[in-house]
Amino acid sequence: MTVELTMLALSVVLGLVQIVLSAQSKNLQLGYWWAAGPRDESKPALTGIAGRLERALANFLETFPLFATSVLIAHAAGCHDWMTVWGAQLYFWGRLAYLPLYVVPLVRSLAWNVATFGIVLILLSLAL
């Protein structure tokens, strides 16, 4: 398996971890009865860690499809070079760093920029 596909697989695992963390923190804040119920009424706004984990997950879900598509296109096109390798690694490690850094505003943005630059590198490799 290529480095790019390995980073894609690790990113899927990271996404699952974020889903579980977000869901469990939401359950702790809103209660398991709310989570197990029909959820007919709107949920109260999440605060603290639960709110941050929910927003971090939403951010991951915005970028992951772009990353996955880029990696799969590069793989299908047989495009495997330093830009795709670095791009895939930057995305994964940037997203991994983003999660615990979500509480630190400027540093969080740096991790997001690193991950996004990873996607750009993969796309540039495809274009060149």
C-alpha cells in the first residue's frame, strides 16, 4: 500500500475517533436519555469540550472528502511522487494536531493550514 493510501486509511481511523469522542462528550453533557430518545426537540447548544469536539468534527468532515478524493484520483492516475507523499502526510498529521489544538485559536489555524496545504500539494502534483 502506498504512503498516500496509508495516510488515507489513518485519516479514516482519525475520523472515527473524532466521531466517538464527539458523541460521547455530547452524551455526557446532554444525557444518555436524550441520545437514546427520538430527538424530536432541538438539542441545547453544546458548551465546553463537547462543543469544541463537535466543531472540530464538523471541520474534519468538511475537509476529509476533498482529501480522500484527491488521494484516490492520484492513485487511479498512477501519480505517486514527493508532492503526493508529503501532501498526504501533511493532511493527516495536520488533522491529528488540529484536534487537541482546537482550544488554542492561532495554533489551531496553523494546523488547519498545514492539513489544507497537504491537499493543495496533491492537487498540484496532479496538475503538473
